[in-house]
Amino acid sequence: MLNLLFETTNFPMVSLLGGFFGANLMGKAIVLIQLGSSIVAAAVIIGKTKELNGITRHSRRFMREFLAGPDVLDCYLRRQQVAKSTLGLIYQSTCERMVKLLDPESRRYVIGRQKSAESAALSGREIELVRGTCEHNLHEQEIRIEFGMGLLATIVTASPMLGLLGTVWGVMDAFSTMGTKGTLLLSEIAPAISSALVTTVVGLLVAIPCAIFYNNLAGKVRQLTNDMEGFADELMGRIACEFQGREL
């Protein structure tokens, strides 16, 4: 009954199912791997889209609050919750490093808002230490937002290659069978070749939408990376303007 359905129906999905059931063990294994990778890719795409949208929303909110502050330490001293923002995490770590470099008396008065930046200045060498902390945290956040993109890129690349491997393997088996039987009839070799092509079709069906979503996510990652680098420059510029006052 199943074979009759495959023979009398021209729907692509039925043809794929028929090719899958007619494929050899290697072909079936490759199709199952491709389907499994498509599920993983879908999970990465959904999770990454939500994560990047959330980071973008929180970072914009933090940037507005940071720029509205009277000085560079305003958000830090008000102890605002910045854990959901990549910019906030860079800012918090950088400010913590800077405050620790102040001498105890200046630190106490700065935290208590009782001392101006001119009287609680940092040397050029200390500013460079703060810059190093800022850049280190910037790189950490860049790695954070890129997490999962490598896996998605691997699926995009590997799926059609696996499909090609399955097709070549299936065609090789088909010609081997043809040589063993000593027949040149197209009716006998065509079903085997058709089944061999299924792995390539499935590989392309997995890779094409994944490639579209990957490029979209990669664009968001690049935008966030540019925003973080711009913020780091802005942060260090303000720190230098407000706190760099002592020479070595």
C-alpha cells in the first residue's frame, strides 16, 4: 500500500519520504543527522533572537541613563541594576576598577559624593589600567553575544556537504548493484539514484533557511559589537576628562 502511494503521487514530500525509505543505511543515517541538526539550529535561532533583542533593548535603556547622568560615576554610585545590559556590565566592571585605584580617602569621599573629580584624580598609568579592564570586559561581552553563532554556521556549512556525501555514496551503491546484476535498465537503477538524491535535497532544505537566519543574526551581532566599542570609547573618554589630573 505504501509503495502504491509513492508510485501514484507526485507531491514532493511523498517523494522525499519514498526516497528516504528506499535509501541505504548510510543515506538514512545522514538524513536523520540533518533533521536533528535542523532542530538544534531552530533552537539556536529562537534563543539567539530573543537574547539579542533583549540585550539591545536593555543596552539602549542603559545608554540613555548613562548619558543623562551628571558625571561618569552617576549610574555606578546609584547602584542601578545593569546585569541584563552588556554596556552596563562593561561600565560596572570599569567603574569598580577605577574606584579601587583611588587612594582610600579619595575613594571614601567620591563614593559619598563629597569630593570632586579634580581632587580625586588618577595618574596616566592608572587610567591605562582602567582602560585595560574596560577592553577586557568588552572582549568578554563580544564573546558572550557571539556564543552559538559558530554552531549555527557549522550546520549551514555541514548540512549540504553531508547531503552530497550521502548522494555520492548512494550513487556508488547503485552502480555497484547495476554491475553485479549486469543490467542497464533505467527502471532498475533510477529508484536507487532518486533515493541517493534525497540527502542532498534535505541538506539544502536545512541549510538555506539556516543561512538566512544566520546572516540576520550576524548583522545584529555586528551592530551590538559596534555599539559596545563605541560605548567603551565614550566611557574611557569621560573617565580621562573627569579623573586624569596627576602626572607620573
